[in-house]
Amino acid sequence: MAAQEPLITKTDKSFRDALTSVDDKGERVFFHPKKPKGRYWNARKIVSYVLLALMFSGPFIRVNGHPFMLFNLLEREFILFGVAFWPQDFKILVLGFITLVVFIVLFTAVFGRLFCGWICPQTIFMEMLFRRIEYWIDGDYVAQKKLAAADWNAEKIRKRGIKFAIFFAISFFIANIFLAYLVGSDELFKMISEPLSQHAGSFVALVLFTGVFFFVYWWFREQACTIVCPYGRLQGVLLDRNSLNVAYDFVRGEPRGKHGRNRDESLGDCIDCNQCVVVCPTGIDIRNGTQLECVNCTACIDACDEVMDKVGKPRGLIRYASENSIVAKVRKVFTPRVVIYSALLGILLVLFGYLLTTRTITETSILRARGQMSVLQADGSVKNLYMVKTINKSFDALEVSYVLREPVGRLQLVGQNFTVPPQGYREGAVFVILEAAQLTAPQVPIIIDIVHNGEVVETVKTSFNTSSTN
């Protein structure tokens, strides 16, 4: 479904023909938005500070001495909320990712791009960190425009130099945090304290991460949202006229126009002050309706509310609202698509919860030894040799044993006790011995329990080969 047009008649829709960040010549347009202020801005600052604190502290939080979050792709080690996952848990991770995608689709269908404006790291870093430093160094939007248009004099060189250094330092810090999520905080501290030659690969990755972050927040900026981010592109099919968005109440505001001493009753409440445009970090006019570039940052809401207060009109000319709530004064949440998304999400959550609760702390493979045939023993029993590999997903060493559950028989471990190191694996061999009378088919199914501290932690099914040699 295409992005919704406002139900107001417009003759000029040229704003939909090009990105606001590119001019008619195809050159980049740099935005200098006015510094926002207001109740939504204050609320977003609180949310952003909390999220930044969580993100920066995440790699260093420990649960029973182990990382709270780790995404070590090279060594295939993943820790989520203090729980270790292995590649053998891939189906759980994939299902979790699918569940997250469905949740985002449902959340967007109901609440629009609320995530983009309040939670997205790109928005938080740009608007709450780098942009605020820019206001501090260069001044508000008017001063920034003058500085951008000025010749390279001493003041411009000084301000650009200070901003460059601070932006690069913050980008380097963020890159270190990002790297800590990938290799762990302990490895990061080793990189810092040990000679660079011992961590050349990690240092190259750190330099690349720093360069990417610096490029995004120094030059690329809002284009990460309007050009690169797939979520912004998907909003056209995820939103409908019942989705909640930052929206302009065109029923109340149109026709817009300046109000003199004697109010013209034919005009709407919008006084065409353009404050909602100058404050927008992506340079759009929210009065044109839902647009790809809008990240729902609420800056235009605060700007418009301030103007409405000054002209003695009610707030909310720009507010969180759906198209239908503006036109028909009806807020419909449980649309057919929302019901379907909710049902699908519920099924996925149940399945995901089941896989998590039934997830074992071990992952064992038991395979017949290659090139080995069954051996007929003097007492008439037959034995098969199996190679065993047990992976320990926990943070503690496990003392495991193997018990033949079905059919009745014996199981002999080759070698010493089977101790599996934490987050490691152990390989070994076992003999399975069955009576000849039990061998009623070429392949007899067998079930082996893996036992730890007297409890069955895993059950493995394999088969017993009845062909034998003396």
C-alpha cells in the first residue's frame, strides 16, 4: 500500500518527486535545523540518555562473571541477556529475529515510525549528541547557515577544527563500544594495554568503525534514514490511514494564512509561520502529509505548539494522530491487518518461548565410527563403536555420563570420565552392547540419555547396526 496522501486537495505535489537533501543539480543539501525545545523534546532527551547509558554500559555489564551481551561473529559466540547461544541454537536465533521483524511490522502498523524518532540509535546519536555539540560550537540554525556560507577565515577554521576533533573523538569512542560488543570487554582492555602488533586485525576494524561513524555523523547524516535505512522505505507498505503518526491537522489548519488584528474566519488555524519546516532535521514540510523523510522526531509538534500558544489557539495542530482520526474523528486500532499481525506474533512468541524453555545445556552428536563393523562377542552379544561429541553451552564445566535408555543393553565409555569444559566441547567414544536376540532388523533404533548430576539433560536417538564380523 502506498504512503497515504492527505485528504486535502493540493495542486503542487512536486515535493514527492525528489529528496529534500538533494537539489535540482543533484548536489547535496545540508540542513541546519532550528534547535528544538518543548515537552516532547524534553521527554526525548530523558529517553535518549537512558538508552545511551544502557548502550555504553552494555559490554561491561556482567551476569555471574560473564558478559550480559556479546555478538562474537568470528568465534561464533553469542550471549544475550547473560545466556550463551551456540551455532547449534541457530534456529532459535532465526526464530527470534523473525519474531522481532513481525513485532516491528505490528508496531509500525499501529504507532507509525515512533521507533525512528525515539529509539533508533542513528536518531539518538545525531540529534541528541552530535547535533547538540554543533549547536554549542556553531550556534543555532541562523548562525550555522552564516558560518557555512562564510569564507574560510580564522573563526570558521577554528570552529570547524574543534568540531572535527570532537566528532572524531566521539566516533572513536563509539567504535570502541561497538567493538566491545563483538569481541568482549576483556578483549578490548587487552587491545588497549598490549602492543598494537598483537591485535592488528582488531585495530584495523576499530579504524574502519571510527571512519564509518565519523562519515555518517559529519557528512552523511539524515541520508542514513532517507536513503540507506530499509525501515524508512518499508513504511509505505506498513502504514495505512489508521496508523499513528506525527501529522498535521489539515481539517483544522487549512486554508492557512496570516492573521491580522481582525481575524479572518475563512482561514484555518495555521498561520503559515514555517516554524515546523525550519525545525525539521530532514527538511520536509509536515503539512504535505506523510513522507518518506519524516522520522517522527516530534520537533515540529513542539514548534507548532509554541506558536499556537502565542496566537491563543489550542495546541495539537500538529500532533500524534492517524489520517482517519483527523478526518472522521475516529481512532481505529484493531484493523484486520493488525489482528493478523497480532495473531502471527502470538504464535511466534509461543513457539519461541517453547524453544527457549526446552533448550538443553548440552548439544550431543552420537555417530557410528566410520569403517567399524559390529563385533560379535564370545557371550553372543553384539557391540558397536560410536563417536561422541558433546558441546557445553553453559558457563560451568559439566561432568556427564551416557545411559542407554532403549533397548535394554549396556553402554561402555572408552577412557576416563567425560568432563566438558565451559562453553567448549569434548569428543570421545562409547561402545553400545546388545544381545543378539534383540537384533530383529538391519538397523535397530536406540535412545541414549546424557546425564548430569543425576538428571537427564539431553536425549539422543541413533541406530545400531546388526551386521557383524567375528
